Amino acid sequence: MLNFQLDEEQQMLTDAIKRLASERMRKVFRDAEEEEKIPQAVIDAGWEMGLLPTAVPEEFGGFGEYSVVTQALAVEELAFGDLAITANILYPNNVAIPVMVAGTDAQKEAHLPLFMEPKQPNVTAALTEPHIQYDPRGLKTTAVLDGDHYVINGSKSVVPLAETAETILVYANEEGKTQAFFVPAGTEGLTVGDKDKLMGLRALPTNQIKLENVRIPAENKLGGDAGIDFNLILNHSRIALGAAAVGVARAGYEYAVEYAKQRIQFDEPIAHRQSIAFMLAEMSMDVDGARMLVWEAAWKMDNGEDVTQDVAIMKHFIDDMVMRVSDQALQVLGGYGYIREYPVELWFRNARGFATFDGLLMI
Amino acid sequence: MIDFTIPEKIENQVKMTEMVAKQVMRPKSRYLDEHEHERPDDFINMMWPVVREQNKATLDRAIARANGEGGTKVKTGPSTTILRLIMLVEMMSWGDTGQYLCIPGGGLGGFAVEAAGTPEQKEKFMRRFAEGDAPSFGAMAITEPDAGSDNSSMRTTSVLDEETNEWILNGEKIFITNGSLSLKESDGFCVVWATVDPNAGRKGIKSFVVEADTPGVDVSPGMDKLGIRTSDTVVLSFSDARIPYENMLGYSKVEKKKADKGFKGAMATFDASRPAVAASAVGIARAALEMTKELLAEEGIEVDYTKPKHQLTAVERDIMEMEAQYKMAWLLTLRAVEPMMYGKGNRLEASQNKAYAGTAVTKITQKAVELLGPLGYTRDILIEKFMRDAKINDIYEGTRQINLLIVARSILGYSRRELK
């Protein structure tokens, strides 16, 4: 039956994340952005919430039931706190989730226990490529089978925590299809390049990587010989990004509402003016409606439906929505919106990234 | 527990309604659009027995409950009435919105009686929608020539004649949907909002049930409109129209209680009717979107949902945008009715929903005409009709602007004084 109420566990989880967001993330996020470094204690606090272990079934050492809806709820609240910190807390998911939904039993047994440890594992994934015509379903990085090894060539960008990663799950084009391969750090031909200089997300360390004739055993291919259904992986990532975008948009929207009520001009709060109030009303519709797009896609995914088309439409809308709402939030603040003492310009910069953030988050 | 499941029973009703939409409504769409004041008799006669039996069941249940009967069989769990309503409205509007608006039954007048009437009034006024061979209609009259969105400044008066214990109505109401069907062409009624004290503002406004064929009530010929031309839209003029005292909604003979819901009662009906209008808008949007995609596919143009945005053609991008807005409008509709199902308030959600859907369908249908080029502009296909029909959703049951005002007040926690 149609119902949009969170269940008890979801409520407890989102309440806990709300506290983390307001008491920890929001306390450090501006300094983290300026210094390009997130305090380890905040990342640890996020990891210790155990979002991943509660999403992994018991048979693989977890203690939960996997629900895309629940994960989406969590990600919205985390991203409301701060997007860069969210990506740093969740980056091991970029390996764990693909293994869980597409790995062979042997791969699940080999990799999943790593994510049940109290300490965040150093594993990451590389999907994005540093060129204009980037298309996750048509990657320029190639993987070619050579005997019992794959040879991988290409470059990747926006790889979170690449410098410290012990394993990188590299996506590459194998005969026109996107497949994923475990590449251990130190493999010959793999070089971690300079840190990316991005418009936003500056607190999150991401790097370019280069793969020159990188040879890995054939069994390092995710999903074994059959490989993966990449649409499934991409849908997981895009629902996560959709939920995160709703969180970022909501951060700007809520900040703008409070500001508009307190900012006095012409002897009354600017929110008394329809030009401001109507902008806020439209933002609320954008945020609340976009959340429904995310929930519906997540719910369908939990029910085993192919959501590729839903997700395409959702992404089309949400990439613009988060930019539009963040822009409006900045506009409500006027000159203060442009000043780095206030948070809105940071959300505004982060918002634009959603059009290119594929693979950065995974639920 | 977040869940988008629609009960199977409702899904089945939607499927039946789809057959009516395809076989009864669509074949008459163009003809009725071009013959503005003709009635959609096929649709009305087909729907009347369905509506009547459903109303009968609802009414009998309500009365049994009021009499304390069937007490052991208390229904628990969410109410699906509003969910069924929006699902069926969406499907009928997909068929033809002008015809859908002529659906027999209580309509907005019925909503008002349900929201503000006493049990006796419900039995007295609603029974006609549950029996008889000829269809019966209800209507509601709020808007006046000088009181549109600002309906608290209405000028229609209701003065008590203490000798006869009757209310005497004077004034003019415009844009009254189903005004003629309810008052001239059936044994229906119209709920008329009037002030008993012009100096009291909102507090003086009460609602009165005016029966068909009441002397002193003039029903104009149908108004000529841009779209939804099949819908019956008239002007009602009241010159010393006399109605019984107990026709004031909320008045109870038994408890000697005066109507107290007044203006707020009128506004409460909007909480249910706004999602219904949004659902209607969504129905038109889907009709336009489906037809556009079909016609483009015949030309070999189909959206590739796996391409990245920067590789989409302009047409693909337009279609994606239309689909996104359509989905947003529908999901906001579900979000607006869900609280009602669980007995919670939905004023904010209903206005967000109505404001979004009205504008979305307006944009979607305009884009559909554009995408189909010269063919889209012809009256050979229904796309241009969808565009004309769509625009009303940005206007009735509160314009976009009024709904934005309600949304803004709600999110800011402001009163009418703080945000005008």
C-alpha cells in the first residue's frame, strides 16, 4: 500500500545521521574545504555508523538487509551535512556494492569481509575519465584479454583516495561493454597521478590514475567470465548521487529560508516579499519532488525492476534541479551568497558537479 | 515503510476506466471540442450507473456507522478513497478532460457537503447521487466577477428572512463548472458560498445548498472557452432566491448548532480537490507525451536512455525533460494524497502538487505541439487540443500564484498578514 513514512529503523538511522551532520560535519566542512583536508575523526565517526555492514547480508559477515531505499535516505542526510565528507565516508562502497550485486561467490567471499572491519578499508574505484566526451557506457580505457590475463590501458580521473588505495576497481571497455577489474596497488604500469583540482569537493582527495599495459589475472574481472551488467552498477551509483543531490539542494534551500526570515531590508524580512517567497516555494517543490524521483527508483530497484530508464529521467532532472536550487539559494543571500564566509557558494560549486560525478558514490 | 504499491483493486478499476477512455471518450474528443455546448451523453450515461452504485455503497456504509450498526466491523488501515479518486481522474483526463469534468455525481458540491455537512445534510443531499435512472450532478460556486483568487471579498449575500426562516440569496457567480447540469438539467444542487455579514470578511462567509429549479436562480448559457470546451461552465445569478434555513452547510436541527466551519470549510475541500486537479493535469500530460513519442517513433526518432546528456539530440533532451516533469507532477500527486490516506493534513503538499502539476502540463503540452511541427498545430490530431485543455490546470482550484503563496506561507511559517 502506498506509504511514504519511514519505518522505525530508517527513522533511527536518519536521526543519527542528522546528528552527525549537524554536530560533526557542519562544524568542520568549511575548514576542510579551505584546507583540502577532512579531520580523520569525522570520517571515522561516519564509518563507525556502520552503514555498509548493515547493508551487507549475514552470509557475507554483515548483519543487515540490503535496501536501496534505506541507503538513499542515509545518503540524503549525509550529503545535507557535506558532500565531500560523505564521499570520503562512503568511498569503500564503490567497491563493496558492485561486489555485492555483481561479484562471483568467490569474489564476495574474498572482498566483502574487509568492509565489516571497524577500520575503513583502503579500496576505491575508478570510472570517470578526464575528457569531454566521457560516456560511462562507452569508455576509452580498454581491457583486452591476453591469455589468462587482461591488459588495461587508459586514464581515469576523480578517483577518491587513490594515493592510499590498496586495490582499485577499474572500469574499462571490453569489446564495447563496460566491465570492472580489480587492480592491486603497485601493479606494474599503474601510476597514481596528480591530485585533481576540482571546482568543488576540494576536501575530498581524488586523483587521476594512468594505466599503461597493466596486466592483471583474468579472475580479477568482476563477475567472472560473464562480467557485469554495467547498467545495474550505474543505476546504483546514480540513485546514490540523486539522493546526495537532494541533500545538497535541501541544504541550500533550508539555509535560504532561514536567511530570508532574518535578513531585514526596508524594515522587514525579505521573506515578506513575494519575489523571495515564491522563489523559496519553487525550491521546495523541486527538492520534495526530486526526493520522490529518488525514492521511486530506489523502491523499484529493491523490487528487482530494471530502472535504467527511470534513473536516466531522474538524473536528467536532478542534475539540473540541484544546480537550479543552489543558484536560487545563493541569489536569496545576495552578496553574502558570494562570500566564502557563508556556505551557499560551496553548495553551489558542488551542485554543478553532479552532472559529472558518476561512480563517485555508490549505494 | 516507503512503498509505491497501488492496491490491485484500484489497478483493476484503472484498467476498466482505460477502456472507457479509449472506447467512449477518445472517439468523441474532437467532435465535442468542435461542438462546444453539446453534452457528452455517451460518457455520462456510461458512468452514471458506476458512480451511482459506488455512491450508494459509500453512503449506506456511512449511515450504518452513524447508527452504530456494523460496529464490530470497524475498518482499520489507510483509506484508499482519495487514492482511487486521483488514479481514476488521471485516467479519465488522459481520455478527455472536458468529458471527465461532466462526470455525474456530487463533484465539488459533494466534496463540500462531505467536508462541512452534518450527517442529516449528507443523507438529504447526497442520496440523489446514489439512486435513480437519470444522472444527477453537484456543483460549487465560489468565484465572482470581482472575487477570483481573493474569494474572501465575495459580494453574494445571504440574508435571513426571520418570518419564513429562509435565506435570501442575491449576487452573481461565474465560471461555475457543471452549473447547468446540476441546476437545470438534473435534480442536483449547487453549493453556493455567500456572506451573511459583508462587514465580517471571511468570518461572515457560509455555504448554502441551492437545489435545482429554485426560483430566482438564473443559469446562463455555457461560456465559450479556450479548452475543456465540453465542460459545462456557466454564470449563476441570484435574485431573491429563497432557500430553507437548514440548507446552510453545517447547520444541525438536532443540535441547534449554527454553521461554524464557514470559510475554512471551503478551503478544506481544496485539500482534496487540488490533488484531483493535479491528477487531471498529469492525465493530459501523459496523453500528450505518449502521442508525441508515438508520432516521433513513426519517423524513427526514439529516445536513447543510455546516452550521456551531452550526446543527446535536442529532441531527445526535450522529451526527457517532458518525462521528468510529468513524473515529478505525478509523484507529487501521490505525495499529496498519501497523508490524507493516513488521516494527516496535506495543505502544503496539495498546493505544492497543484502548482507544480498545473505548470508542468502547460509546458509539456506546449512543447508537444512544437515538437510535432506543422502537424502538431493542426486540428487533425488531438495534440493542440491537449495544449488548450492543459492550461486550465494552471488556473482553476487556485491559480499557480495562489498555490505558491500557500506553499510560501507554509514553509516560512507566515500568516496572511506577513506574506500578502
